[in-house]
Amino acid sequence: MRWTRLSRCRQSFRRIARNTQLILQYETGVTRVVDPLAGSYYLESLTDALAKQAWALIEEVEALGGMTHAVETGMPKRRIEEAATRRQAAVDRGEEVIVGVNKYRLENEDTVDILDIDNAAVRLAQIKRIEETKRRRDRRRSTVDAGGGCPYRRWKSSAGGGEGRAGTCHGQ
């Protein structure tokens, strides 16, 4: 049984290594040019194209009166949906390869354990922790207000033995 698990692990690692190569080949576009870094020209041209597209979007948002107005008109959401639709159509037609999704799929995929998080329960636990922290903090404040001294005072004055200077609290 131990060797079977080890064999499965090795198969999994081989698949990851192969998929890494396939992702580099199909999803990054580095195989479309002879020398992808070519003295960084190719990389610089990609960066320049990205910057020009980003600047065009920024100018469009500014023309609408800023991001708040753009969101009110629904422009960002519409652009995201349009891009997602174009990409999904390209993937569905096979023009764009996503390794393991529309090409190089396994016939029998291993099941993957997925952690299911109950967001409502997490939120309630966080609220409970925050409320408990506030209660502890408020109890400390009431101790200070009642003349019990600062609960944060942990230092002694250098003048000799007593608590720090009068009227100060935890070094402030």
C-alpha cells in the first residue's frame, strides 16, 4: 500500500511538471517568438501595450467623472463581463488553451478535497471575538476611571522604585 501511494505521488508530480511546460507553451505565448526575452524587446513591447491599454481605461474613467461615476453607470462591471465572455468564447472554440480545462484533460480526474467554509459561521465567530475584546477593553477602562491605575503601566521610573511619572499612562 505504501508503494502504491508513492507511485501515485510520482505520477502526480510528473503531471504537474508536464502541465507546467504545457502552460508555458500554450498560456503564456512565449512560443510565439523565437527568443521571448530577445534583449527584453518582446517583454518591453508587452509592457508597453499593457500600459497603453490601462491608460486608455483610466482616461475613459476620468471622462465619465471619476471612478465613483463610472461605477454608478456600470462601466467597470460591463467591461469585466464583456472580457469574461470574450475569453470564455475563445476557450470554448479552442482558440485559447487552458491546460487541464479544454486541452490535456485526464479521462479520470482524481477527486480533490475542497474545504467548505461557512462564511456566516466565520463572521459570527469574528463578531463574537471582537465583542469579547471590546468587553475586556471596557473593563480595563472602567478600572482606570475608578482610580485603579493604568493596567498597561509596566515600567518603573529611573528616579527610583516608584511607578512612572504622575499623570502618565503606559509611557505616553
